[in-house]
Amino acid sequence: MDDLSRRRMLITGGALGALGALGAASPARAKSLWTWAPSGSVAGKGAGVDPDWVWDEEADPVLAAVIERGEVAKVNAALRTWTRNDQPLPDGLPADLRDFMERAHQLPPWTDRAKLADAARFTTKKGIYTGALYGLGSGLMSTAIPREARAVYYSKGGADMKDRIAKTAQLGYDVGDLDAYQPSGGMVVTAVKTRLVHAAVRHLLPQSPGWSRTSGGQTIPISQADIMVTWHSLATFVMSKLIDWGVRISPAESAGYLHVWQVTAHLLGVLDEYIPASWDEANAQSRQVLDPILASTPEGVELTGVLLDIVAELDAGLTRPLINGFTRYTLGNRTGDLIGLDKEPFWQPLISAAWPLLVAFREGLIPLPLIPQAAWTVEEALRKFVLFYLSEGRGPSIEIPDANRPS
């Protein structure tokens, strides 16, 4: 996640993701259209300031100071030992960073443990769906989000995408864990580390000629609006697709899934006045901040190719056409075109016909004999992908960058 994060959610089902922000200005960004009211947030009130002009006033100066003092390697070494929510902060942290992290790793006062438990049960039951949507929906959608694509590309992690995926997968991996916010889990740690990475990137990326040349006038990356764009490409998008697919979701599961992402947004440093309090409010905000800004960029197209090449390592590329077809089915042809996905005249119609039947069978709506053999081929390929993502989510620790992508 030198930019965003999505991981364990992709597996049991975890997520791809990572949290970052990127930037070519679209008309929607060139002139802000922010009208979403803070009365619809978990705070229920707020100043109503456009989040495109709000960053992280607590974390940003601390990480800038850590970088300028040359302490990144020392801090990363200390943070590698911090992996569980119930662990105290490690020794060896600079005083200003320790003070910030003591505040940052506290759950918000509105956390509902019962809802978090409902969320864990939900991801256990619906893992194949959430895993596929995080990896082949949200993960590839991120390359059609100009600010996110460019922030990823020009940051340090953009030079080694496989390593970056392993690190950015951590967020999705941990958020979908049964113990995500329990003492034995790791989601608090992952979210705080991701927040530190974001703050470091805000300090470093403006020094990148490549990013500055293509940022569309944005002078500091990863605003609160950018984080919420990524949030919607994960939480809101996934819930919307599950409903579209006819997946059975109880009111408690729906509320729990929303809540785990609300808590996650708070721990990532998003102000409570920007975190939607309901799915209706989330959908309204998403229509304003995510839907209008999807666009094609050279960086996004290149990152798409890199991501698909990594997936191809599963089976020497044999299922890449199927992955292309499923992603187009999930994101739509417009987004598929934006990120340069190949058209798949065989797989696209087959998946469009078979996947709804497979979902209906799994939801107990139709009997087994009605499922075509091709549907099981699709499901098996997706299972392999989800397991692959899960293994990536168990990779190296998220670490603070100390430089941008080498030129």
C-alpha cells in the first residue's frame, strides 16, 4: 500500500487493495462538486469542508519529520515487530511518532463489537464473492482512478508491483479476518501502518517530477476525498455488486460489513464527518466522488498489464482470458476499455450467462442440474486467484517509504 490497501478481505474473502491516491485531474476534480452533507456521516455533523482540501494534519508533520531526520529505516525495523492489536507499541520509536501512534491506534468510541462480529461471519460465508470482487473488481478499478494510478505508479512501490501487492494486500487481508479488530487480530496495526505510509507519500510524492507533471494541479496527494474514493471502490462497490448478483445478505450482515469499513476509515485517518453512516449515504457519496472520475491514464493502463502479468503466474497465463472476461463482467465494458483490458468474445458471454446461475445455486435458489459445467470452470479459476491473493496478503510488513519511484 504505498497508496491504498486491500487484502484479507479478499481471501476468506479478502481484498486487493491498498490505499493510495493518484492523480490526473478530471473535470470533476478540476472544479469540485462536493455537496455531500456531514449530517449523513457517523459524526452526524461537521464543517462541510470539501475533503479534497483536507489531508491528515496529525500524521503528516510527524512523518515528514521522521523522513527529514533520516529515521525511516530505524522506524521500519521497530515496526516489523508490531503485528497484533494487543501488542504495545515497539521500543525504539521517535517520541513524536510514538505520541501520535498512541492516539492513532485507539478504536473510535462509536465502535460496535457486535457489528464487527457480524462482519466477520459475513466474509466467512461470502468469501468467494468478496474475494473475486476485491481482486478482479476493486483492484483493477483502482487503475481507472487517475489519482490512485499515478500515486501508485510514481511512488516507491510502483517500481516493484509484486512486492507492493503483497504489502498493500495486507489491508484487505486483515479487514476480512475473523479476528480483525479483536486483540489477537492485526487490523488496527495494518490500518495505522497504512496511515503512516500515506503521510510519508504526501511528503515525498510532490518531490517527484513525474507525479508533479501529471497531477493535474493537485499539489499534495492522498486527500481525505482520495481515501474515500478508494473506500467506495472497495466497500460500496462490493456491496452494490453483491446486491446486483442476488446474494442473500441479512440486515445484520449488511450493517456489519458497513461498520467494519467505517472503523477502518477512521483508523486510516479519515475524519468522522466524511464517513457515511448508512449504505444510502455511502451510495450517494460514491456517486459524487467515484463515479465521475473514472478515466484512462498511461500509468493506469501500464499498471493493469503488470497486475494481470502477476496473476498469470498462477498458470502460465492460461486463465488470463477468463480473468479479463470476468473483470469486464464485473466492472463493465467502459471501465474495461479505460484500463486496456482485452475483449474476450468467448469468455464474456459465457460468464454473463453462467455466473448468475452459479450464484443462484449457491444461494439456494436453483437446483444443481441447472448449472452448466462452464460455471464450475469459472469458479475454480476464481478460487485459485483468491488463494493466490491470500498468500500475497501474508507477505512482508507494510513499511514506510523513504523515496519515490526511481526515475
